[in-house]
Amino acid sequence: MRDYTQLTQEERYQIEALLKMGHHQSGIADAPGVTAVLGAYETEHRPVAERLLGVAQRSLEWYEQFREHMRLDPWAFVHSCMVRGERLARDDLRRHVPRFAENYERHHGNPP
């Protein structure tokens, strides 16, 4: 279960109501409906978690090849570092760091 601070206000009210009904804190997960709610939460958030884990894995693999990346010219190195998790596309770079994208294209002759 998530940390209490990560719960919505409605979820906090539900937990408070269960506690007032006499449920022990450790038994709240066994209360009727909680399993379904947790299952729905898992179903809703699993794809986001999987994408984040994928980004982390690709980033880890990039760092495992750090020595090879150090052989790149500075512009290519920074570009490689910025896109290592495959979350930033060419348009994202142009939107978020337009000066870098312009300089990269000037030095490499092709868009990042």
C-alpha cells in the first residue's frame, strides 16, 4: 500500500472511517472492498510503473557503457546522455532545450 501522504483525501477519509468502525490498522487491507480498490489501483498504475522501469533500465545500460560514451565529442555526449532513457524525442529537445538542439544540429549537421 502507498504511504499515507500519497493517498487522496477521499482514501484518507475511507481509512479513517474504517478505523472508527473498529478495524485495526493492520487489518484495513482485509476490509471489504479494499482488495478491489487496491487491484484497481494496481491495474491503473502498473503501465506507468513499467514505463518508468524501462526508462531506468535503458539509463542503467547507458551508464554501463559510459567509457564508450566518453569517446564521443562533447555535443554527441550530452545528446546521448539526454536521450539515454528514450523519453526525449527530437521535438522534445527542440521545445525544452532549443539552444542545445540548434548547436547540436550545427555541429553534427543533422537533427538530434
